[in-house]
Amino acid sequence: MSKKVFLVTVLIVSLLLIGLMLLVADARSTNVLERFSTIEEKFIEANESVAAKVDSLQKQLETSTEAIPEIVLQFNAKADELLANILLIKKELIPNGLTDYNYEDPEIAKNNVVFFLENGQHSEKASQFLAKIEAYENIVAIIHLEFPKTNTQKFKLRTDIRENEDWLSYNFKGFPVIASYVKLTTMENDIKNKKEIIFNAVLKD
């Protein structure tokens, strides 16, 4: 075999291998897209289901002849403030939701800008986010003392952390936008589930 024929053969084989790799990558990208789309659908279904229950329970509380404990009103306000804040951050990360999201671009830089300054300190948005989490967790701790039946689910949202490490950095720094989006959606579900538990406990007491 001449050197020229050999080189042409190598080139053809290389192109075939590259084509195969692109097909595999495309298939993986499609599978990832389908998986995340399924995740979003499940999150939406769960959110809608819990939201409907919470709205119904809240109306029952508002129309109840019994006075609603002040601490429950405070909890509801703090929970709603945190939920609104999470929604704003999610819209900044992925404005149109996961439907039209480009999964091939992790957008790690965009993710970091939302939560951190160039010097690594928390951004203003992140500081507000952490303050609202703190207020929420503090009020839930008090609710647990006054209504022990509500202590059936973890109330701390900041649980995933290593010792002596910043919670925000551990959970959000250097991650793809999609990872932070899913993390925030999980937090939304936890908060709404807690509202349902607390409202149910108050109505039954």
C-alpha cells in the first residue's frame, strides 16, 4: 500500500470515527434533554398539586371561626417571601424554563455571576436569598415548638454542606445553570410541603 493510499485510508477512518462520536454525543444530549424535561414535568405536577392543597387549606384557615395564631401568619409571610425570591432567581438563571433550554451549554459562568462577585463574595441577590432562608428556618423552628405535630419533615433548607464550608459555595458555585435551577425547584417543593403540614396541623388543633 502506497503512502498516499494509507493516508487517505486513515483520513476516512478518522472521519467515520468522528461521525460516530457526534452521533453518540447527539444521542446523549437528546437523552439528557428528555430526562430534564421529564424532571421539570414532575416538578410542575408536584408544585401544582401541593399549591392547590395549600391554597385550599389557607382558605379554610381564613374562613375559620378560630383566630389564626400570629406565629402561623408570620410563617406564611416568610415562606411566601422566600418562594417569590427563589422564583426570581430561577427566572434569571433560565428565563423561559427548561422547555427551550440549551443543555449543551452548562453556562457555569452565568450561574456564578448570579450568586457570586468576582472576588468570590456573595452577590447582593445571594445575600438576600440567604437572609430569607434564615428568616424562614427560624420561624419554622418556633412553629415546631408551638405545634409539635408539624415536626414531621426536615425544616432546614441548608442541609447539604461540608464542615467549615460556605453553604452557598458548596451548593451553587461552579455548577451548571441547570443544576442550580433544579436545586432551587427542590427547595420550592420542600417549602410548599411544609406549608401544607403546618396548615393541616393548625386546622386539626
